[in-house]
Amino acid sequence: MASDKSYIIVGAGVFGVSTAFHLIKKYPNADITIVDRDAFDQDTRVAASWDWNKVVRADYDDIVYCKMALESQDMFQNDLLWKPYFYQTGIYWMCRSDYAQEVIDNYKKLGRSADLAAVPIDEARKMYGGLFEDADYTGVKEVLINKTSGWATAGECLINITREALRLGVKYKQAEVASLLLDNGRCAGIKTGAGETLTAKHTLLCTGAYTPKLLEYCAQASGNNELCAGDRIVAGGITTGMTRLDEESYRRFASMPVGVQGYTAEAGPFIGSLPPTRDRELKWWGQKIFKNDTEVLPGRIVSAPPAKRDYGQWDVSSKLKEDIDYANHVFYGKNSAHWNMEKHRICWDAFTSSSDFIISPHTAAKGLYVATCGNFHGWKFFPVLGKYIISMLEGTLEPELCEKWGWDRERPDPKFFADFPRHDMKDLLDPVRTAKL
Ligand SMILES: Cc1cc2nc3c(=O)[nH]c(=O)nc-3n(C[C@H](O)[C@H](O)[C@H](O)COP(=O)(O)OP(=O)(O)OC[C@H]3O[C@@H](n4cnc5c(N)ncnc54)[C@H](O)[C@@H]3O)c2cc1C
Ligand SMILES: *[C@@H]1O[C@H](CO)[C@@H](O)[C@H](O)[C@H]1NC(C)=O
Ligand SMILES: *[C@@H]1O[C@H](CO)[C@@H](O)[C@H](O)[C@H]1NC(C)=O
Ligand SMILES: CC(=O)N[C@H]1CO[C@H](CO)[C@@H](O)[C@@H]1O
């Protein structure tokens, strides 16, 4: 019989690792196992959380995430454990909506004084040595600028915090989770692809973009269709691209802020450009966010990452590479026209139509919980996610958050959410050349 303080956490991204870390701090003798198909320190991982770098910012128009991001950023700024991964470079956000003003209002409501300002375009163009002088300002109302945001070395931080959790007593098992152990409406653990079983009082799915597909398998294995995600979660992919800066460009761009091109929900997702890493690699993410509808079981269609072991993340079509060239152009125009795009990767995350996380008991089985759906913005909450997830597990999460992050809740029309996957991967592939004999 599994002890009360036993936990299986499927998925070693920020949602899973943050939970394991906070749990072992709170209950040093708890029995906690992270299960992931990838080793936490292997060369290539499928996790969205595993990346060269991610934006850390608290400029949200949604006050819940604004508050939570400030809490998280306080850790990145002040906590010795998190500080080494954070670079406080500021952010340069070209706004085409009233976003800047709403963000400033939120900071006021929360009684925070951030170094935050909405700057007219002409003035903004001259800042930071004119790095963004040749950006595309079509439709831009003003530029939101502040010093407090920045970016983190995401993969390194994820790996090192995982290592710290293991040092404190968390166990790590590398295995593919194939289904759940269900008995009389209660989840008692998981079954791996190799047929091994693992039991615990609590089973938490932090499985990112793979969640809908996994739940289809779990539903089929148990005959309980209520397990399926249905229209709650959609897996979406986004392309990232990198260039290695030459000597001269590096000197100019080394201390740049995070750049963001913001659009209205009708016009499309925001595009970002991240400052160069220690290896002088400057990164963009593109504007095409796509799903990959797949018949995962006979008659069961959900969006899922490609079936390959690494989600095929390095197989990037020329159309998706063009998406990165476009991003490069709208940020730097002539200043970067000569840069060579060296690396491209597709990153898969889980989306809800409201852009809210799901942090909730699963209503179809006792002992089963879900904590994922980063919606392309979840990484920055890494230091604090686990605290909220433990509150959920223990039934002490604020009612407002239970409602917002619930498994069963009303879900809005995704048309108001600019980043919701609107493209289909099949339309973005290179034409298939048929082999001639
Ligand atoms: C291109 C891109 C840029 C982004 N930029 C930012 C940013 O700048 N700032 C920000 O805050 N956020 C950003 N995000 C969002 C952020 O990366 C995600 O929201 C967050 O990392 C999701 O974390 P997760 O733990 O839910 O999932 P993941 O990190 O994807 O982890 C899921 C884990 O579950 C494992 N898994 C899944 N199924 C199984 C199974 N059946 N068996 C075993 N293991 C399994 C996977 O191997 C994986 O390790 C970005 C996302 C993308 C794609
Ligand atoms: C992360 O861990 C590695 C390996 O232990 C170490 O070399 C590196 O300095 C750590 N990174 C930070 C920022 O602490
Ligand atoms: C979509 O995913 C399925 C497997 O889940 C895979 O067979 C298919 O090739 C994928 N589509 C693309 C475009 O890779
Ligand atoms: C209002 C304000 O002071 N904004 C600052 C944001 O950060 C940049 C870079 O550090 C400054 O130049 C701005 O003055």
C-alpha cells in the first residue's frame, strides 16, 4: 500500500520539476519519483522547458499572472539558487494594442514600482544604440520599456534544479509512461511502455504537449473515456531559430534587451528575439503556431507532436525557416540582413483556449492530477509553480485559482488568444518529392 506522501510526477519540465522540488523541501521524507522518457541531462530533450533561453518578465495584462510573475522574478533576482540563471537586460516591447497601459495599471494596482515606461516610437528607436532603429513599426502605438525583465538560461537552470531535487531525495526514472493503473475510479500509479508498474497515492501529469495523446491511450487501456482531454488541451508547435553573431555584431548586441513585436489577437501571435547566449547565439521565435492533428487510435484524432522519439524537433521545413527570416527582418531590418541562420528547432507546448494553465485534480479518477499547459508562457514561473501545485494537491488553492486552472471550466472562444495554434503542420511542410526509379 502506497504511503500518503507518495507521488509520481510524469514529466520533467518546469511544472513537474518545480513540484518535485517544493515537495521534497516541504516533506523531506516523502516518496517522490519523476518519470520522464528522457534523461534530465541528455543532449536533446523534447521538453518545451529545455531550451537555450527563455524570457522572464512580469509585464502581464492578466493580474493573476502579473502577480505570480513578480513573485517568481523576486526569486530570480534575490534567491541564490535561482539568481545565476537570470540576466536582467530589460525588455523592448513594440505594442500595437493598449497592452502597455494595462500592464502599467497592473503594476500600480499591485503597488509595485517597476522601471516601466511607455515610450513614443521616435524616442524608442534611438535607445540601446539604435538596435531597433530599422524594426517594423507599422501599427505600433508605443514601446513598452523596463529594466526589470530579462531572460534565463532555461535548459541549464532546468537541469541544475532537477539535480538539486535529486540531491534532496527525489528519484528519477527514465521511462515512457504508456497508461495509468486504474482501480474502481482510483488512480494507483502508472504503467510504462516496457510493462513495468509504479504505484503512489498521487499521480501528477506534467506532460506538456503530449498530454492529450497520453490521455487517449489511458482512456483506451482503461475503457474510461472521461479521461480524455477533449477540447481542453491542444498541442501546438512553434519554430525557433538562431544565428551566431560575428565579432562586430556581438559587440553591438551583447547587452541588448529582450525584443518583442506585439500584435493584436486578430493580426497574430507576438514574435520575440532573445539576447545572445554565452556562445553568441541570438534567438528568435516565429509567428506560425501550428497543430498536428493525428489519428492516435482508430477514430481518435488529437493534435500531437510527431511520433518520432525526439518529436522530429530538428526537422524544420523551409516554410518554417522563412518564418524565422521574417522575424529577423521585423526586428532588425538592414542591420541583420547578412546574418546566417544556423540552427532551427520546433518546440511543442500545450495550449488552452483561455491561455490559462491547468492545475487541477482530474475529475475522472481519484488520485490523478494534471499540472501543465504553459501556453507558450509557462517557463518564467519555474521557481513558484510547485507551490501552487502543492496547494492544489492539498485542496488549499484559492477558489479563484481553482476556477481559473480547473479541469472542468467554461472555455472561451480561442479567437481572442493570439497564440492559439491556428495553422496545420501539414500545410507548412516542404513538398514531398516522389522518388524516381
Ligand atoms: C519556442 C518556445 C518559446 C517559449 N518561450 C518562453 C519564454 O520566453 N518564456 C516563458 O515563460 N515561456 C516560454 N515558453 C513556454 C514554456 O516553455 C512552456 O510553457 C513550459 O516550458 C511548459 O512546461 P511543461 O512542464 O508543461 O512541459 P515540458 O517542458 O514540455 O515537459 C513535459 C515533459 O513530459 C515528458 N513526457 C510527456 N509525455 C510523457 C510520457 N508519456 N512518458 C514520459 N515522459 C513524458 C516529456 O519528455 C517532457 O520532458 C516557450 C515555449 C516555446 C515552445
Ligand atoms: C549548473 O551545473 C553545472 C554542472 O554541475 C555547473 O558546472 C554550472 O556552473 C551550473 N550552473 C550554474 C549557473 O550554477
Ligand atoms: C503528426 O504526428 C504524427 C504522429 O503523432 C505523425 O505520424 C505525423 O507524421 C506528424 N505530422 C508531421 C507533419 O510530422
Ligand atoms: C521608465 C524607465 O526608466 N525605463 C527604463 C527601462 O530600461 C531601460 C534600459 O535599462 C532604460 O533605458 C529606461 O530608462
